[in-house]
Amino acid sequence: MKNYHPLLKGLAALTAATIMLTSCVEEIDQSNRYTFLGETVGSFLENHDEVYSDFNYVLNRSGVMSLLKAYGTYTCFAPTNEALKRFLIEQDSIYQASLLPDSKKIIWTGITSPNLEDLSDSMCTVISNSHVLPATILTTEMEGDVLPARNLNDRYLTMTYGVDDKLQSVLYVNGSEIISSDEEVENGVIHTVSKVLNPSTNTVPTQIKDMPFLSIFSEAMEMTGLEDKMQLYRDESYTDGDKFADKADMGGNSMPYPPSRYYGYTAFCEPDYVFQSMGIFNIDDLYKQCKLWYPEATDPDFKHENNALNKFMAYHLLNYHLLYTRLVFYKMKATVGGISYNSEVHYHTNADRSEYYETMQGTMLKIMIPRSSKVIGYDEDGTERQVKNCIFLNYSHEAVNIADPFHTTVGRKSIPVGVRILDPEEVGNNPERYPNFNQEALNGSIHLIDRPLVYDEDVMAGFVLNGIIRINYDAMVPELTNNHIRWYDGTAGYSMPNGKGFYIPNGYSEHVKFYSEDTRLSYYAPYDGYDENNGDFCICRGEFDFAYRLPRVPKGTYEIRVSWISEPERGIMQFYIDNEITGIPVDARIYATDPRIGYVDDSATEDNGVANDKAMKNRGYLKLPISYKRVVNGGGPARAYNHGLRFVLTTKYLTDDVHWIRIKNVNENEGSYFNHDYVELVPISWLRREDLTIEEKRQ
């Protein structure tokens, strides 16, 4: 049903039936839908000037109004007059306050007056383009975490959900509540919003500068020169977006090339008050503390990678554009080309969700929702929180202080472990503490954290990464995340055959190397009909020979494993680590029940599969983990699926340098292909522990 705000009572009278105030995210009642025959998005807004006159003024100044009156398909998020007036006052106030003598720097918001008529033409264009998408999207089609099309500023808009004071569901777009929805007209749909949407076209470093509560972090970004490494947006030289690759999918059909090649970044930022709580009030104080955290980083040049301040800051930055709702695979769902997925179908309710990324420091960062935790504690503001409902950086079940989980530190340098990422919805609702908060920049995301983020190899190797490090192949390729290919949910703004996935061309990413011209590598998006981890995977066809760059881990000896689902159509692969052969070729055509592997279901054993695990491991194989589920043929734990396998490639000492995993097809059948799911890097020291339970080893 349409949802109405008191300001829109005049609009409500125009509907075909009286509609009660209700949730904008409920099933829309088709009998109550009203179509304005012959009316366009533009004429609808003009015909309701009492609600949208200020926005209409901006649209006319920018020229976008004429677009909204023309043929096409558009979604318009129209702010009310009250919303636009409030926005101008807020933005002007921020700018004027930054001009005061005691201000550290001028904050340019693009708005220097609270008067509508004083807006520049360029600012009118930015505001207009922020609120218009070149596709018709009803609230019933708004699933997941981002809208299924970019706006005219080439930006994705994020979605979150909440409840109002009457405990009714509310849908937010970029933090703005939709207060009236689904006004369908000839060339699109109008949704009325309570706030002006983020109109920024800033890059990540500029966006950080514009938030006054990040002044210390921003100054450190500038001093270290790291802001210069986060300026790229789009590769204009990439021109293959309209191509299709032949014989690329599992059935030998064509698959589309990625439509674009965007760059992306993520910054995890400590607000000034976090530093101040430690006695850090300026950049000199921070540098002094960084030398204690990184005593071996002795170069005095702030722009050198072996400078202590540079090391500290670089660990906060990624070459991945990670939305808050996509930091891990949790509560994500979508329907693409008639194919649906729901992340919760693939995992047990209390299964931890983790992702691993390499930072600009060249070291690993762990992002985790510890869903298995039963710990409750109090955050820095005294708010009671359940650990399992928070997103953390470098969380460790083993290290957490159960009595005070949100303030856990480890080691002689008291390194914070389990640094919480602040919920942007909570941050946005506290403008006094976080003035001008704007999480999404043109080329990345900005996440606030509650404590200092520090890399300490002893702490990481001893606690945070002391276990099975499971990394999906698609997570190793930043471009798949930055171009909204990984966990694809239809937001690329165009259609594909069956919504399957994308071909990955040679040269698309520096994190993939092709050694043969016949390598046809593709990514399959999540689907509730796939049994792979997360329901997605990569495949390769042809006489392939290619390699992925592994994210760097703490130096040490690791057991390196790979996982796949076996089927008769699969190939025979030779694996390499750093171009060194890891053993004899592996046949992915045989099932786990084959005598060469020796799988026996746990239920058919007297010891819950313990002896069978040892027998399989002696042959180099492991069953799938217990942490995720298979979703077809009755479901159940992945471990019980006798088509799925993990295989031990080798045990190898990994330095803190770059390493590659290479996969070569040695099967002469040109039609064979290889579905590959993830790599596991497991510290030998963890495998040798005698205090681990069977469940911990089977995770």
C-alpha cells in the first residue's frame, strides 16, 4: 500500500480508495493502485506544488525536469518542501561554522546560503541527479541493501529498514524515510522522502575532510599521502561492457562482460572522540602513539610505507568498496532474472560470518559478525548490546573479555581486538555528535569504528587469524566487489540471460593472471539452488591456465586447501602455489564416495565420523564444513553432501610477500569446466592443538 505523511493529505485524496497509514515495505495492494493516465513524473510533481515546489525549482534550474516529462522510465525520490529547506539550513550552518576563527578548516558543502534562490546551477544539478534513477522501481522491488540501479550521479543508493513510533515498518533510502510510495505515472514512479538524499560527488578522502568529527584522521590521511591513493573512480579505457564471451558458462553458453570497471575504496575511521579518550588531541599525539604501536617503522618520512603513522593509517584502508550491508554475507537477498537468493538459506542461524581482505598496509583484516556468541556487554556509551548482532574488525572468540567484550585488548601493547563498526543508521540519528555524516562517497564507503585499529602480527597470528581462514575466490578480486558483480543482485542496471553472472576478461583485474588464451573465467552470482559456500562460485572452461593472487597472511606455515563440488562434467586440474607444482593432478569428476576418497556419512559410523575423517585426510581430502548448509535435495549440513570436497594442496611456509594459486586444466575434454569455491589457509600451529573440539575442527 501507499504510505502517507501528514504533509501529503492533499495527495491522498486523489487515490482511488482511502488508504490507511501503513508500511511502505508491505505487499502493495493492487486494488488500491492509482495510475495517472497521461501524467509524467515531472507533471505529477508540478501538479502538487504545495508539497514539491522547492524541489521543482531545483529540477527546473538543472534541466532535469524536462527529462522527467519525456519518454523513458524513471524513479524519483522527491523531498518535501520542508525537507529541502531543512537541508539548506543544515548545510549552510556547517559551512558558516567552519569559517569561524576557532575552526580547524573550511568545510565546503556546496551551499553557502539557506536561501533556495542562492543555489548554484551546478549544485541544483547534483541535487536533482541524486534523486532520479533511470529505471522504474516500486517498493515491492526494493529488496536487499541497495537499489537495483544507479542514480543520475552514477551512485548506488542504500536501503535500510526500521520501525516508527507506532512500531510499523519503515523503509529508508540513504537514511531518508520514504513517507509516501509507489505513485505510478506514465514514465515512472515517485516516492516522497523525508530528507534530501546524499548529493555528494566527493571521493572518499574529500568526504572524510567534510566531516568535522574526523579531523585527526583526515589530517593523517593528508600527511601520509594515502589520500592520493584513493582518488580513482572509473576506468574510462574499459570499453568491453557490451560484449559477450562465447562458451563461458557451465552449459557452454555465452556470458556478458562486466558492464564497467570502477575502482573502489573503504576507510575505517576513528572519530576524534576515540582518539581523545586515549589522550590523543592532535596529529603529533597520534604519531607519538603510532611509534609505540609500530616500533620497527622508523622512517621519518610520513609518506614512506615504513613510517609508523603511515603504517597505522594504511591498515584502515582497502581497495574494495564495501557497503555496510555487504561487509559480510548476512541478511542479503535478491531476485535476478527469476533466480532468487537469500543469504540465510545458506547458513545456520548461529554460524559466524567472516570475510578477509588485504589492506593498503599489505596485511590482512578480518571482518566478522560472531553469530555464535552468547556474550552481552556495554559499548563506549553504556548501551547494552549483543555481540552476535554487531560487526567487528579483528574479532576473536578466544581473546574476547566476556566481562567487558567491547573493550577487549590483547598483548603487551594492549592491542584492541574486536573493534566495532558503528551502525550508520545510529550515527545518522545523532547529528550533534556526527555533524555532516555522509557514509557513501563517489568511489567508496566510510565506516566509523569505536576503538583504534592496529595491526600486530603476534596478536593476529596468535588470536584473530589462529584458525581456518576461508576466502572465496571472488573475494580475492577487488574489481568483482567494486563493480557490484560479487553477490550480484540486479543492481547493474541491465539484464542478463537467466541472471547467472559475468565473464571475467583477461586484464580486468591485477589480482588474476591468465597463462593461456583459451582461459574462460566467469563468476556465478548467488542462487538458492547452488550448494557452494554463499551460493556463488567461479568457473573456468576451455584449456584454462590461470592464477589468483592470495591475500597476505602473517608469515608462517600453513596447510593450503581448496574446495569444489564434484560432477562428471568437471575437469582434471593441476594446482600450483607460486608456480610450484603441489602434487599430482586432481580429478574433480569423482564423488567423495569414490574409494579413492573414501567418504562415509557420519550417521553410518559408530564414532560420528572421526575415523573416517582421518582416513580421508590421509588421502588428502576433507568433508565440507559444518558452518554452512547445502540448500537442494532436502538441505542439511554441507558436511553431509558427498559431492562436495575440500582437498589439501600442500603444507607451505608463507612469507609476508605476495603469493599466487595457479589452476591448470590437464583434461583433454574441451567441454569440461571447473567450479571452484574457496581457499582455506590453516596455520599448522592451530591444527596441532589438542584442546580443539571436533566441532571446532569441522568448522
